Amino acid sequence: MSTAYLDEQKGDRERVVILGSGWAGFILSRQLSPKKYQTVVVSPRSYFVFTPLLNGTAVGTLEFRTVLEPVRDRRKPHIQYMQGWADDVDFANKTLKIEESVVDDGQSRAMVGDRYAKHSEAEEKEEKSAKHSHGKMWDINYDKLVVSVGCYSQTFGTKGVKEHAFFVKDVGDTRRIRRRILDCFEIAALPTTSLKVKKMLLHFAIVGGGPTGMEFSAELADLVNDDMAKIYPELKEHVKLSVYDVAPNVLSMFDKSLGEYAMQTFRREGIAIKTEHHVEELREGMPTGYDSETGDLSDSQTCYTLKTKEEGEVGVGLCVWSTGNMMNPFVAKALQKVRQFPHSSAEILSDHEKSTGDLEAEQWLIKKDGKTGALVVDDHLRVQLHTPIPESKDGEEQEPKLKAVMNDVFALGDNAMLETATLPATAQTANQQALWLGKRLNKGDLETETFTFKNMGVMTYLGDSKGLVQTEGHSGISGRSAWLVWRGAYLTMSVSWKNKILIPIYWVLNWAFGRDISRF
């Protein structure tokens, strides 16, 4: 699909370019009216991942395609898609520079750093220039731009984590996890594997005590207790699940009583919760001083060593890392300065007027949150600009001389922060923002309506058909009833009817016949 073809098909419609195919970008692309807008999605990932049920695919509770929705859809042929990375934005000329990513090996796995992180600034420019000359990059114009590129996995610079940890961000991640779990059990079952190595291989570590980490722990405990204990009865006593977190409590977003219920459930499931533990390193191989009893192990049999400040080195077969998000490098780098003030779309918010010449002379920056680096948006979800902030005097924060808002550039999801409120970085936030913006753009009443977040509460799975549900202003529920609410809510939220049908079918099949543990 060429840009000339897009221009030909555009007609008198406005072109809305959506960066990203996550919750915000995917849902918004389905909402925009094809009669009013030409929708173009630009993303390195050609599908949407239904993240609330992603943990289940890592252990075989669900199959991978039950949590996927393709961006290209024969039922919605009006949605155009380009597989690439957004590389740069020219707000004045409303132009995007895109780098293709069709053959990018990392597109289905968690991103943990800048693709050019190991390059100097000169090397980065040279590589990008070379790609452009070989047709690897192209430009596309937009009338409206939506930045919903999401975030990367946060590693806090912990040594060895990027190289050796397993993440839970995409189906590529859960496929690796599923294969590694089965590998660990098969290797441990071999008669040539010593007892010490068995215990290391069957020690599964999860770093991060938030909803994602704890739900994965619960799903893994179900796999071990429901299936692996029957298939590998001689290995059951050696299996160990440990959750590490720097905070004094896990699942801190729930009330104290619900948190205590969760801790009791995890203990019954055999999950060790190790709070106030600081991970210092993750490396491949055995802990220091280990004397192999079986001779040289092949690479596939090698364990990992997890080093914490409190316990030192421990051998593990798998380390799943789920410690939150870091800002997308595209937002951190490309969306930093504005080369030329976008007169056609930007509106000055300051009290005093400035001439065109004065605006051009000013240096303009994109407004971001000082702590997270997220794009700060107004209550219409529009991206804002400001001139440099003067140095503080006597400890008092200074205001920029000029402020502006871009009426045609929006930011949604994890890479955005509402100026008037701090919203949770969850799927429900991105979903509500996308639905609201799509409705407003279709109706043309963006200027008169403002976005309001409705907190639907939090819920999580605890394993053994138990869960927690807590809604704002109401007491929470726990146990099997909460688990039914959890499953029902996410089944309802599934996008396509195909997956609404497949998901309960796989739940029933796995309940009746057990999870598929084939290694392929």
C-alpha cells in the first residue's frame, strides 16, 4: 500500500494516524467513522493483545490466538495499516517519518530499551539515513495524530535482566515462558539430572508483586497443582514458586482485609511471598561455588542465578519480571522539542498575545510529567506545548512564559497523563479514553465535552478458582464469586465474537481434559 494510494482513497475525509495497536490505538481505530475519517494505524505489531488474559496463555489455560485480534480485518477494510516504528514527527507540516519493521524479530516480545541504545547520536543518525536511502523509511501526512505507543517494561537497570528475564507483555513472551516451564520439568525428569539441579530448575521466581506478577503466579500454581503434579508426581515436592517485591506488601491497591485474604490463598497454593527483597542481578548459570554433580550441562539445561540483597544467590529455572513500565523511547526522544511552532493547529493558552514572529523565535517543548516522562494532556486529551521553564527561585516552582495546546494531536493510554488527575495505567483507562475520543471526533463536539474517567474498580485472580474484586466506594468481594466476576468481566470485554466463543470453550476443555503440555 503506497502513500499515493492512501492519498487517492482519502477524498475529502480527514486522515487520522494512530500510533500503536494496544488498547487505546486498537479500540479507537474501531470507533472512528469511515465516512468522516481515513484511519491509518502505524505499529510494529500487526495485532492487538487482550492483556488481561495473557497470563493464561503462558501456562496453557488459553491458547495464544484467543487473546489476539488482527489490526487488518476483512470486516473493517476501511482501517489501513502500516507495519513500522514511528521515528519522528514534524508538527508544523503534519508529517510523520516511519521506519518499517516487518522483519523485526522483537515485534512480538516485550521491549525493554531503545532500539538504538548502544549507538551514539551520530551512529543513530547515520543508520537512519542509510535506511532512508535504501527505502526503509517513508513519510506520511496526517490531519489528526493520536499517540498511543504504550510503555516498555521497566528493569531499573538491574544487571542481566534485559538479557535473561522473561516478561509478560506480548504473546511472544508467553510462548517463551510456556516453553521454558515445560523444558524445566522435562529436564528435571531425566535420570541424568541431579537432585540439586532438579530443585533449581523447578524453582520459578516472579519479580513484582503487582496484579500482573501475582496473576501469573496464580496461573502457574494452577498448572503445577492441577496438571504437573499428576503428570510428574515424583517432581511435585521439588517445585517452588517465589514472588519477590521491594514493597512491604503485594497487591497494595486492595483493602487490607482483601490483601490478607490474598496472602492466605497464596500460602495455601504454595507461593512464597518475599517482600522487601531487592534484586541485584540475574545471570545465566549456577550460583557461585556450585559443584556440578552431573558433569557439563547443555545450554538448554542451564539454570539461572537470581541474586538478592537479602538472600544472596539462588538458582532458578525461570525468572518472570513484572515491575511496572518505563516510558517509550519514541516519547522520550522524538516527542521532546518542537522544531517549528505549528501555527495551523496550535492555540496559545497564555493571557497575553504574541505575534507570529515572536512565536517562531521561542523554543517550544512538549509538556511532559517530570517523574514518568508521560505526555501531559488536557481534559480533551490534547497534547500541550510550553516554552522552557525558568530556574526556580527560593525553592518556588516557576511557570513557562507561554503555553499552547495542539488541537489535532492527542495522546492516550500509558504514554499519556491527564493534567487534572492521576489515572491508573490500566487497560480500562486506555479503553475509556479511546471510546470517548472516538465518540467526540465522530460527533464533532470535542471542544464542548471533557473526558471523565469512571473507575470500575480493580480485580485479580488468586488461583484455585478464587479472586478479588474491589470497586470504588464499595466493599470488595473475594473467593469463588470474585473469580466468576473476574472471568465474566474479561469475557465480556473481549473484542471479537470469535474470541468470546473460543475463550469459554478452552476454559471448559482444560477443566475437563487438563492443559496441553506439548512442547513445540
